[in-house]
Amino acid sequence: MLEVIQAEVEIRIPAALRCIGYNMPAFRGKRIFFYFAAFKKHIGIYPPLTQGAGLIAELAPWRGPKGNLSFPRNQPLPIELIGRVAVALYREYGV
């Protein structure tokens, strides 16, 4: 699942560089804009998206109390949605 996320980010944001942040795989532009990790029951994506009300509303089923995304491992991964999140986070934090 993490490899699929990694590939999606690299396709959508060719300028993004792989890195590690907070001991998680991450991507950076001028600074780190996208962290992702696998846990026992979910895949987490960080930091929370704070811009783009439409996309934020679409993410509501997966948003935690702090806005971080949590995708259950026993459900299909919405990779296209995750790709759009990566682009939005890049625009918000990585440029």
C-alpha cells in the first residue's frame, strides 16, 4: 500500500523528493509536505490539509480529530483521492 501511495505522489508531483521525517517516509519540495505510514489497522497521511473546503469535505470520512487522514487497511485505498491530497499539500506546504 505504501508503494502505491509513493508511486502516486511521484506521478503527480515529479519534483517531489523522497525523504524521511519523524521516522516516516515523506516527500519534500522546499520543505516536507507529505508524510505517510502504515500502522496495524490503518494507513496514516499527515499533515492535515487546511485549505480547499471541497476536498476537506470529501475527506471527512477519513479525518481524525486533528485533521490527519486514517485509511483503514481492511478497505480499498482511495489512491486517486490520496493523489489529490498530495497535490493540495504540496501547494500548501511544499512550494
